[in-house]
Amino acid sequence: MRSLSKSARRSAFTLIELLVVIAIIAILIGLLLPAVQKVREAAGRTQSQNNLKQIGLAIHNCNDVYGKLPGNVADFPKAIDGGNPCCNAWNDNSVPSRFGTMQYFLLPFLEQDTLFRTPQMNPRISLDGSTGSGTTSWRLKQRNTLGPAHNTYLKVFVAPNDPTIAGDYHAWGGGGATSYSTNWHVFGGGGWNDWNTGGGKCRIPGTIPDGTSNTIGYMERYSRCGVQAGHEWSQTKFWTERTWFDEEGGGSPAKQFYSDPTTGGDAFATSSFWVPTAPANGFQDNHLPADYPINRLTGVAPYNALPQAAPSIATCDPTRLQTIGPSMQVLLMDGSVRAVSPSVSNATLIKAILPNDGLALGGDW
């Protein structure tokens, strides 16, 4: 009996042994958590890369079908003639819409034809109280009143590692958020500039003489940027939330020119990017200076386009690009995806943004 009692006592943990085991487990957890986080971030980067590749495939399929591509914010696939009430007029309540963002016009090539043709695009049967005439991609904001069947969150437009994406993947007004911006310098379109583009002006490869493998089409960018001040409709160059279908802001150097110079208006609320024109406040229609955004004779880039390196939301600048993590992934116009370091030179990045500058990319590309 005494021998059994000793054996039983030896099989039990002492308090010191238990504390040692707990300490070892805590150390192992501490070692594993960073590894798990790295795996999760790597998976997010891979998913974002796949999203961009899907967008690239949609771009090429759209170009094959129409022989051209939509502008950032523009009419497509035909020009809208406001002077002719019978044909493609601005007040036409057609479905699908003839005016909207590039992302909207890519929907049929991303297996989203139902959303592309949703009848609630027509303001005459709108369920959210919209008035006026003319269908635009902006009317997809009706997500809250149309219900889950018309949810405008699309996985392909969201980078998993974007730290600014809200829990329900929606931005202001209940609209589907986006972590990607189009390149205005490639596609054109935008408020007070060339949104009536004749149904699209970019053509692959015709309008990209620098080469599709050397030209950026889409780039990662924070969905929410800056600190909100005032009503969610009052977005400025200090705060914005981007959705993939909102064309209200327009988005171009000309739109920036016609906006309030103090606030920037809502020019930066659209999911499109142009090299910011500060300290100037944009440029008037077709009056871009010879050195914008780069001097093609000297290669000097006086306008800053460098991305912010993973800033906080509070320090995010809506006029600039941002890296999501250690780098910014971009879609090139040949359909490939590459990571761009925030340490890339300003001149090299701008050369990759422009489709027709005729300048060789720098060695830091």
C-alpha cells in the first residue's frame, strides 16, 4: 500500500512543473503566431494577385469583343450624344447603363452579368427614392434597399490585406468597396475632361506604344483614406472612401482643376488614379503642361507619384497611392502582375504609369 501511494504521488505534477509546462506552451505560441500571421499575409497577397489577374483577363476579353476599352469614368461602348434625343442621349434610361466606371463595364467579363443588367439601374423603377433620368453605374449604390441579391461587394475588387476595408466590405452609402484603382493615363475619362470619349479610346496594343509589359493598368490602393470630417457625402482630398462603381467624382486632372482648390471636392472619390498635380490644382481641359507628369526630353518628373508605404488610415493621402503591406501590386497591360517597392524612384514609376512617353524604365523597376 505504501509503495502504491508513492507511485501515485510521483505521477502527479508539482506546481513548479505545471508552471514550466505553461511557460513552454506560451513560448511556442509566441513563436507560432508571427509565422501564422506571415502565412496569412502571404495568402492575402496571392489572392490580391489573382484578383488583378482576373481583372487583366477581363480587360483583354473586353478589348477583343469591342476593339477598345472603357475610360475610367465614361460612356461605353457607344458615345452619348446629348444633342440627339433618339440615340444614346444622356437622359436615356437604358439598362445596362451606357455611362459609368470602367469596373462596371468589366462586370460581364467577370461573371457578373446579372449585376451589370439589374433593372433597378433605371431611375424610373428605383427602390431608393432616386429621381432624375439617365442610368449610371452610381445607381448601384442602392444595395441597402435592394437587399442581399443586389449586394455590390465583389471579392475580385477587394485586396484581402487592405487594412481599411470595413467588416462588411462596403464603403460610404453601402457601396461595395474597392482596393484597386485604374490608371487614368492609360484609359482616360473623367469629369470635365474626356468622359464623352466616343465610347472608349484605349486600344490594346495601339494606344500603348511603350509596350503592354511596361505599362501599369491597375494598382493596389487603400479603399478608405484619411480622417472623415462631416457627412459621408462630403468627401475631399483629405478623406475619401472608394467604391468600384461610383463615378460621381469624375476623376482626372481636369476634374481636380474645376474642384474647390481648398478641399479638392470629390475628385479623388473615384477608383481611378492620375499623377497628383500639386502644388497646382489640376489642369484645365486639354491644357496639360509639357512637363506633366514627366519631361519627355530630360526624364525629370516634377510631380510626385510615389506610393505611401503602408500608412495608417489617419495619415493616408487620398491623392496618392499606397502599398498594402511591404509593396504595391500592379496589373500590367499584358495581364501580368508584379510587386512595386515603395523605394522605386519617382521617375521610374511615372514612366511605368505612362503608356506613351517613349522613355525606358529605370534599373530600379
